[in-house]
Amino acid sequence: MEFHIDGRARLHEVAKAVRATGNKGLGREMSRALAKTTIPIQTQIDAEAAKAMPVRGGYQAVLSKSLHHKTSQRTGSRSATVRLITYADGTGERRDVESLEKGTLRHPVYGRSRNTRAGRIPNPWTITKVRSGFHKRGTDSAADEAVKQLGVVLDDFAARLAKG
């Protein structure tokens, strides 16, 4: 799942000015500061996911431990974007966060034995309905705070560039 904070003309201008200075350290520092602006959104997504997933059967704890967020920033000639990517790692592959967002949790039938004396019997899978929209609720509730923090970071870097 992705969330974009984009179209910010100011982000584009400041990033362009940072690149023009040629100071790679300043560029890395700006990237780290921009990544920190997504922390309120990450916290809200995690909280909403915990509310939406079933406690019985332990999936709430499993998803909470495996839910990760990655940020990336891109500045082009016409746009600038801060992107937050949410994913969850499973045992053998990534968990289907998009299905969870839609309200569908697919899992093996709880309590079934996987092995019998006659040989291995595959455990059937079933679908449990969960509260949909945890990612959207998390991003909607924290987006204003993230945009405000983005403004503070950009003002700080603009002021630093103006000084020196």
C-alpha cells in the first residue's frame, strides 16, 4: 500500500536548491528529515491495523510485528514526491496487505493437524472478514500532521540555504 505527499511546489524548489549546492551531506540530511515527517502516519496505520485485525487466533500480534514502512523521496523537473510504502513480511512471502485493506483475511483453518499417520494432508484455507480500510483511516487521520511537519522541514532547509 502506498501513500503520497506530492505536488508540493515548495518541496521541489528546496530539493532543487539543495542539489544546486552540491553538498551531498545536506541532501542526505534532508532525506532523513523528510522520512521523519511520515512517522505520524506510520504510527496511525499501525494503530488502525491493530484495531482492525482479530485478536482471537493471534493475527493481530502477528501482523503488528510484521508490518513495515519504507519512505522514498523523488524530485523531478516538474514534481516532487514523498512516498510511504506499507508492507508486511510473512514466513515465506509478503503478506497480502491489499486484501487486508479490502477487509479479507485469508488463513489456514485453525486447529487442523497438518500431518497424519497416513501422510501429509494439506490444511484447507478459509477467509475471515475484517474491518476494511485500516491503511486509509491511518493516512487520513495523520496526513494533516505530516503535511505540517513537512512544511516545518522545508522552511528549516530553505532558511539554511538562504544563510549560506
